[in-house]
Amino acid sequence: MSVRSRFTVPLPFGASLALGERVLIMGVVNVTPDSFSDGGRHFDSTKAIEAGVRMVEEGVDLIDIGGESTRPGAEPLDEVEERRRVLPVIEGLVGRVAVPLSVDTYRASTAAAALAAGAVLVNDVSGLRYEPALADVVASHRAAIILMHTRGRSRQMYDQASYHDVIAEVQDELRESMAFATTAGIAAERIILDPGLGFAKAAAHNFEVLARVDEYADLGRPLLVGPSRKSFLAKALRGSVPASDRDWATAAAVASAVLSGVHIVRVHAVREMLQVVRVADEIRRYHS
């Protein structure tokens, strides 16, 4: 079992994230009508705010708010509509919760508005490949950024799910994203990495990444994984299981990730996954 390194990730307003002592839980709030995981249950901003507040009551450490579905095959969203969806939720949560807020976007304009509204992290599924100008926004706000690995856009990502060595190639492409970020002025200490489970990867690739996620520690930055309710989990269940029924499968993936040394897990079912994380973390403490 690998050692989980400790990091302090600076955030705006003098705050910071302490990573490594225990695994943090990032709760997902999708303000979308076509979310693969909840069918748009939080599309109304009032419901999304209440969902975020409930997650805090359940023990979440961070909240990730997104306005555009990035599920495979999803259509791109107009940036004005994206801001219309996420900004009221961020503004509503800033006054009601004390946990850091992340905006799930690859757009520079949305990130700028979200950071001005009180978000302190940007979760970019493209690893700065869709809108490179996002790097300048993050740098100027001294925000933290999650760089995720993917290839192509939502409609074409599976066409690019071809790897000779998925671990090495994802590492190399994450290094490229990190290099671009730091060249643009984002301090390396503000970067968190995500190998991108479910993005431009076949099921076998995803399971290999999970099984060997400790190897990404070589990149020298804290690791986030987001297996929650994703379709690759259903492949192991030998049948058609809707996303909303994949929390048991998610629990297995989360436990594996914690035991392998990740720093943050991004999940939908906060209350249930908090139990999984705490038990897996306790097991780690007794590993010699």
C-alpha cells in the first residue's frame, strides 16, 4: 500500500486545502436537465442550493457545481446559459456553507464569473485543452485548478480511447497540462490532478487506472478520482444497471481509490460514500 503524500493547496482569500491526512469528499451538484446520474433532479437553482446545503450537513468537504453535462455524447452548452445555471447556485451557497466551492467548467468566461461570485477552485475536464485562456483566468484569481485527463470532446472521446500503455500515456498527457498551466502562471502548488475515469477510456482502461492509480503519485501533485455512478462500473455487473443504482459499485471503486492513496474522491452520494471513505482510511492507518 503506497504512502499518501501530504500537500497544502492554496486557495483565494487566504484559505487552503490540507490534503493527505485523510481523504476529502467532493460532492457533485449538476445544474443540468440531462445529468446522467440524477436525471436533472437539481436543475432548478433552489433545489441545487438545497442539495449543496444537505451535502454539507452530511459531511462533504468540497462542492463541485456544474452547468454543462460532460457525459459521452452530450451536446456543448452555450456559455451564457452555463453561467445562468451555475452562478445563482454559487452565490446562494456562498452565504450558507463554509466548505470550498468548485466550478466544473472548461470555459474562461464561466470560470471568471464563478470565481468572482465566490468559487475558489476550477474543475476543468479538458486539462486546459478546450479553452487555453482558462489558465490566465485561474492564474489571475490565484485559484486552484483540477486538471483532468481526456481526449477529444464528448461526442468523439471514445473514438480516441486507444492506448498502448494507458497509465504512461495518461501520465504524459497530464504532464503536458501541468506544463501549460505553470507556463501560464498557475503555481504548481495550486494544481490537483484527475486521471479522468470514464473520459476517452474503455471500461478496461478505467479499471486499470483505478488498479494502478498510485502510480500517478509520481507526478508530484495530489490526486482526485471521480468514479461515481459511471458506466464503466456497470460493465463489471454483467447487466444493465441505471446510473442511479450504481452506488454500491461506486463504493467499491471509492474504497479501492482510498486504499491506493488518492486525496479526493468526487461523488454523488455523500452520506454513503463518507462511510466508505472513513473505513477505508482507517484500514490504511493499520497497514504496516
